[in-house]
Amino acid sequence: MTQTFILEEFRLELPAKWKEYPYPESGTLLLQSDEDRASLIITTQLIDTPLEKAEGAADTNIRARIEAHKAQYPKLQLIEATIAAHSSGAALEMFYAVAAPDEAVLMYIGFLTPRKVQSALLVCGPDTTAAADLFRQTLRDFQPKIP
């Protein structure tokens, strides 16, 4: 059994094991899977980014997010970070994976358009292989509205 989350800025289909929880900030969807011991946070931040500044903004976004994670996970280690043109040509796709040994893996995908940053952050157990598998399974049907 699956459930579909359709919001103004994205669509996502997930197994029923993912439950929605209230989140104090508007534009944020918080989902948790007790079975996977994982959380998924999807956010939409409206911004105004000229195309010529998009790559710098994407880099700043990734760096700032990773630094913010270090407040909770001081031993955080970078596994991978990339910025690439989205297949549509209308956005930049951002990705990073970080790990806090014996604590957690955090995997992020974001889409920077001239008007917003649409992103999804998966937080799960410390097994990097299991985290990568869960990330692929969970976000394979994530369809952000581009642009």
C-alpha cells in the first residue's frame, strides 16, 4: 500500500510505513518511518536567485546545511557532494551525503531554481549502504515542480 503526497511544489509517492508529523515551519513536510528508523524532511524555500548566481547559491546552500548538521553531529564526515544541471535545464540539482560514525547518515537532494530551493533530507542509521538504498527507494518518485 502506498500513499501520495501532492503539494503545490512537489509530488511524492511513499509506502504506508511513512507517517506524516506536524512541523512548525510552513513549507515543510516531516515524515518518519519507524520500520526504517528514519526521518524525511521536505522543504520549499522561496527565493530570488538570478541564473548567473545560481551555482554560487547552490554551493553556499550545501556548505551552510552541512555546517548546521555539525551542531548535532560534531564528528560529521563528508561522503560526497555534487552540483549539476537538472535534466530539464531549468534548475540545478544539489546532492550531498554525510555521516556521523556510529550515529547517523544524512542524505540530501535539492533543486535550485530562480524562484525556490526544493529539497529533501533523509536522516537514518549509520549504515551507509543501507542509507543509500533507503534514499533511492524513498525518493525515486520525488517529483519537484521545476522551475
